Amino acid sequence: MRQVVLDTETTGLEPKEGHRIIEIGCVELIDRRLTDRRFHFYINPERAIEKEAVQVHGIDNQFLADKPLFAEIVDGFIEFIEDSEVIIHNAPFDVGFINAELDRLDGRYGKLEDHCRVLDTLQLARRKHPGQRNSLDALCKRYQIDNSHRDLHGALLDAEILARVYLAMTGGQISLYQDDETGTGLQATPARKHTLMNQRFDLKRITCPPDEYQAHQKRLQDIDKNSGGNCLWLRQRS
């Protein structure tokens, strides 16, 4: 299962008023493990950035003057998200901006939804925590995700944080393997896989009583519901 966690920064709030994307950041999840693959670009919007937006993300037109146009990075972007499930917090905002950029390219690329499925973690959080604050910062606090390094918004940084929030919110760990210094989820290396596959363990088989088994099944169903039908344990049994 391949998922892409995505975030953007923009010149303003409304694409219908001509506002544009200035940064796009994506990280990859494979089978609910954060890999080291990233897609990240700053983009020249060919227009002024609103002062209020600069206060949010700290990106100004001078910094973007020599950056590529969206048309120059679109092929790589489409290739990165193709046939994946794209995870976005407050998806209508980012999807609206991405589709506005795609529309400017004479419709050659269609809509974002033509290339991937979209999961909105804000809607997921609202179903899971009704009546509570469900901003990315609030979810970080609720799930004890460290975002102390997030002084300003940034597309790649926010995508990485959202990946950890999503995994915590849907009942899974970030990765079986962790880098002790950075805490970044990494895929298992071939050497690690070889070691694990060739080890022999004398494991004692323990059966659980019926009430504990039922509690376990209910937990799996909860994970499946909260993750939009992506509980790997249930999928492996089918």
C-alpha cells in the first residue's frame, strides 16, 4: 500500500482570486512505514505574495524569484503521486490550489483526483474527535507528536509531521525501524531483512481467552474504520 502525505504553501487563501502555490512538499508511506523518498519544490508564483501569507510561512517573492514555475515541476509531481492515496489535512484547500494550477496547463493533466485517491485527515479527525480542535498543532499535542521545530508553516515539514499524526491517529506505528538520532522512519535495509529472515526463534504459542480475542477483534475493526478501510491485519487475513 503506497500513500503520499502532501502539503502546500500559497500566496493567499483563494485560488479563484488568482492566488498560486509557492511550495509543495510530499513524503511517502509504504505499508504504513515512512520511507526516505520526498518530493519538494519551491515555486515561482509569477505574482505577489500577500503580507499575511508571508507572516504564516516566511516565504517572500525575492526568495522565489529564481525558482521553477509549476509547469516545470508538474511531470515529476504527477509521477510521484500517481496511483497512490494522497493524505492531506484540510484537503479541499490544497486540492483546490493544485487543480487551479493544473487547469492553467490547458487541461493536459486533468484533475488531481484523476491520478490518485484523496484522504482528508481533518475530516478523519473530526469524526474521531467531534467537538474538539483538530488543527495540525492540536493533533500533535493530542498524539504527543513533537512539532517544537515548527516556528513557521512549511510544506515539507508539515507533510512529515502530518505523516506521523496520521499514523498515530489511525492506530499504527511510524516504522518498525527508527533512526535513534532523528526519529525518522526508515525502510528495513537488505541486511536487516536477511538477519531477521535467517534467525530462528523458539517461540511459545499462547492462546488467549475468548473475551480477550473479542476485544482484539474490536480493536482491529476500530483501526479499520479510523483508517478508511486500511487495517493491514484484516487485509492480510482476507
